[in-house]
Amino acid sequence: GRERFLEEAWKWKNEKGDHIYEQIKALGSSCDWSRKVFTLDKGMFYAVEEAFIRLHEKKLIYRSTRLVSWSCTLKSAISDIEVEKTELKGRTL
């Protein structure tokens, strides 16, 4: 359910969030790190929700019953730029 999802999202943020910031810094980004926020932070959640609603209404995003680029190892959806695609022939177990 939703509550469990939110628990897992915050757990992920607390475990991995700083690592991602460190990667961005290592790439040479010079951001105002004092203004960083998480999309589920109080005050940001409603802005993010509103943005998704507007994008959906404009048919720029859609909702489906499947996840794209699901990693069984990471147990997470990942970006297409993080995926090395390999064509498999036949059934896999």
C-alpha cells in the first residue's frame, strides 16, 4: 500500500540520497547544495504532485501497469541511460 511505499521511499533516500549527491559533485556540478530537497519533503510533495497531474492532463506522461527497465538485482526501476540492452534469444528462467 501507499504507507509501505512511502516508508521504502524514505528508507531509500536516507540510505542512497547522499551517495547520489556525491556522484553529482564528482562530475563537477556546482549547485547551491543548501537548497537541495527531496520530492517527498514537506512542502515539495504537493508541487511534485501538481506537476505530475499537469503533465498527465497534457498527455505528456501516462500511467501504465508495468515498469520500464526494471532491475531484478536492484529491485528498482532504472533510467534508460543506465541500461545496457542485450537481445536474448529464447526463454530465460
